Amino acid sequence: VETAGPAVVAIRHRDGGGQGSGFIFSSDGYIITNDHVLGEGGPLLVSLTDDTTLPAEIIGRDPPTDTAVVRIPTPNRSLPAVPLGDSSKLRVGQLVVAIGNPLGYASSVSAGVVSALGRSLRSQSGRLVDNVIQTDVAINPGNSGGPLVTSLGHAVGMNTAIISGTQGLAFAVPSNTITFVVAQILRYGRVRRAYFGISGGARPVVRSLQVQLGLQLPTVVQVVALDPNGPARRAGILPGDLICAADDKPI
């Protein structure tokens, strides 16, 4: 907490329309937060732990993962930053700490454990976010965008959602997803994603056929429909085809 706490900020709209949290990941003023904290994208103010308040510029947003990057000016100072950890190394039962500004109470800390890994959560844009971290950390409105931190002071997630009416059920976007999104935003200003242009579903494969074809997984993807102008159609894929791998990786 002593390491990560000073890098956690409060983000609010100049017109008073909502607030949330974020954390500095680069000492030159770059901040990670939730996309939904930014709302419609109006003028923003960021408050540091020393009560300094600065205007923030939106660098890029990715609604599908509920992740955004903003930047504040850093005249003649180096800001404290939270290093991003490796969320793939998390284990169920591991102790984690959430830092944020719930209900406007600055720099609040709550502790808990990782309850589950690999969850899927639908973002406000309607897209499923994969590999979401489930914890029992106490999260309240205003915590959104704050870091989920390990005992080493590394941010392994970003607190993003709770389920209304429940207790001990909170979710965080994993740091490995954040790392990918941030790199894309800083390079291109947005996230560039691959697109197949197919819809389909998993279909089980009998064990004998799995062994005969050398399949690594007991399921394949059966193509149901295609985008008529998509890359899959141009490549010759047809409805009813079974896909067992992409780029030599089983799916």
C-alpha cells in the first residue's frame, strides 16, 4: 500500500457528473482508468494524493475492455507510479488489495482474496471481457479504475465492476489485458483487433476422432454463418466447416 497508494488518483468531471479512480503507471503522467469513468468524454480533473488537482487529457479509450488512458501535465516533477504485474501468475486464494476512492473517500484500502480466475464479464459496450479476475474485495461506487495490487506492490488488475445486491463479489480487468490495450492505445490511439467474420459455436469431438486427427482439444468450432464481405468468406471458409486451430493454435 505504501508503494502503490501514492500513485492512485481520483478522477472527476468538471461539471460534477460522476467520479472514479485511476492509477499512474508511468512517471510522466499517464494514467489507467475504466472507460466508463470517463463517461461522455467531457473535461476531466485528476486529484493526486497530495491534493494537487490537474486537468486531464484523454489519450485513448477501449470500451470493449472498459479500459482508458488519460494523461496529466507533470511540470518539473516525477510522479509515483504503479508497475503492472503479470496477472497470469495469480492463484486462487492469493491475497490482493484494492485501492481507490469509494463514494469520494480518498485513498481507501480494502483487502481480500482472489476468488476465481478466467471469468467472463460483459462490459458496458456489450462485449465480453475474458480472463476477468473475481475477488471478494469490498468494492463500492468510486472504486472503478483503481488498481488491484499484490503484496509486491504490482497492479495485477483494475477494479471494474460489482454485481448489485451481492456481497463479496467483485471483478477486475487483468493486468495482461491492460498491458495489451495500453500498448495499442499509445501506439495507434485505439485498439486494433483481428477479425474473422464468422459466427459459430463449440462442437464436441468423439475421443477416437480426436486421436485420429491429432487434435489437442476435445472440441472444435463449427461455422454457422459468415460475414459476406469478411476475411473468412474471402479465404473460402463455408457454413458447416469445422475449425480446430488458428495460426497453429488450437481453438
